[in-house]
Amino acid sequence: MGFISFAGRVLFSSIFILAAWQKINDFGADGGSAAKSMEPKLLLFKNHVTTLLGVQVPEVEIKHLLMVAIGLEGIGGILFIFGSTLGAYLLLIFLASVSPIMHDFYNYEMTKPEYVTEFIQFLKNLSLFGALLFFLGMKNSFTKKPKKKMSKSKTN
């Protein structure tokens, strides 16, 4: 069971580790293609938050947000391989923060092909989020083995 669980965590984490590696290789001086695709979606998200909640979102450089995202998915993925709950929590934070911004299906009409693409990607991230919650639930449900009581030897 141990090896199968480890192999499952490796395969699961490979999504995050390989994505982080790709973003690192593409980063360059300007943040690469990830920063370019993130910028308009982040601006749209900020406008939604400001309009709906009346809260001004602080200005943060896109490259810095991208570095945090890379760190969360890369470090979280590596830690998760070894069964770390910290790794699972880092991946949960990554998915919870990135999914509604980068996969903004709600900004498209249902008849547009972009809607279908973004909705499918959002659902993929939602299922990964659910799998991480399942992992944490299973990890927390295993009770520690009770210590064996030393049986007293009877002496007559």
C-alpha cells in the first residue's frame, strides 16, 4: 500500500511540479507568457472585486504574484510527494487563489468556445482541490496506534 500511495502522490504532484518548472524556464525578465496571460485576467478580477465589494485591491507587480504562484505549486508539489500536509495546504492555497482568476469562465457567454475551455479547466482545478481535501481528510482520520500496554508478569 505504501508504494502505491507514493506513486499516486508522485503522479498527482507532477501536474504542479512540471507546470512550475515550465513557468520558471519561461520566466525571463518580464515574467514570460504566464505573466502576459495573467495580466488581463487579474485586471478583470480586480475590477470585479472593486465593483462588487467596494474594496480597492492593492497594486502588486504581476511578476511577484507569479513568483509566489510558482513557489506554492513547486514547493507544495515536492512536499506533497513525501506525504506532507503542508504540501497539500500549499497546493490548496495555490488552487484556491489561481482558479477563479485564471479560469474565469464566468466572464464569457455560454455559447462561446472560451467558456467551455475555461469551465473545463476550472472544473479540473476543482477536482484537484477535492482530491487534496480527500488526502487531508484521510491523513487526519488515521489514528495513531495506541501504545501497547506492558503486561505485568505474574509472579507467585
